[in-house]
Amino acid sequence: EFSDYECPFCQSFYRDTFPQIKENYIDTGIVKFVYRDYPLANHSNALNSAMAAECARDQGDDATYFEYHDLLFDGYNFTEDILLGYAEDLELDADEFSECLSSEKFREEVERDIIEGDTLGVYGTPTFFINKEKINGAQPYEFFEEVIDRWYDSIGQ
């Protein structure tokens, strides 16, 4: 998924569709989910939010990243105080997190995701790739179910 924390369609996918995909396909080992940052230029806090999630991972691991990711989508508020508050909620070192965010330590990493998305033809969020099939927009669960099941059946599973 190429996504933007400020995108209401991305939030809708996260809230309405992702839990079913996680339960039925990710947790069962059928699908590997990869989240890529694609902060849109017209979303003034999206880049900072993406960097904040990377700063959370920097103090923890992938699980910490996704806990922070979830707070961003659950809260949908991105002032620096809120971003720091989310870090504190996860018991991260506030000073280290603040320094990471203000120094833009992960700006280049986020920008690499944007460049890769551009190369793949991403032009909006959310955009998904399932076995190289591009899917635009926050589609309902049933749409993803059909695409994933078709792919899974094609490999003889």
C-alpha cells in the first residue's frame, strides 16, 4: 500500500477494510503487507507524520512502527505536539524522538518511497499492488477478497 496519513480515503481503508484483510490474509500468512509512504504535497502534515512513524521505528522495531502508524490513523491529528504525544504514549524517549523529527532524519527514506511510487505509476492514495496488479482507491473488502483469492487460486493454493 502506498498511503498518506492525511488522506481520508487511506483512513477509511485502514478503518473499514484493513482489519478484515489482516485477519483473513495477513495473519494467516497468505499475504505479506508492506506499507509505503506517499505523502501528497497538498497535505501539509503528511510528510512530517511519515517521518514521525519512521522515528518511532528507529527507537523500536516494525511493531513499534505499526503501533505508531495506527495511532496516526486513529487520531488523524498531526501537530508536532500530537506527534510527540503519540511517541510518549508508546513510551519512546521524547527527546530522542523530537530530535529525530526536527532533524528530518528519515526524510530521504520517505522520499525514496515517493520516487518508487512515481516509478510504479502511483498518482494518488491509497494505491495498492497485489502481485503487480495496481488497485487505486479505498476499495471495499470484497474487492480485495476477489483479487487476492484469484491470485491465490492461480498459484495452485
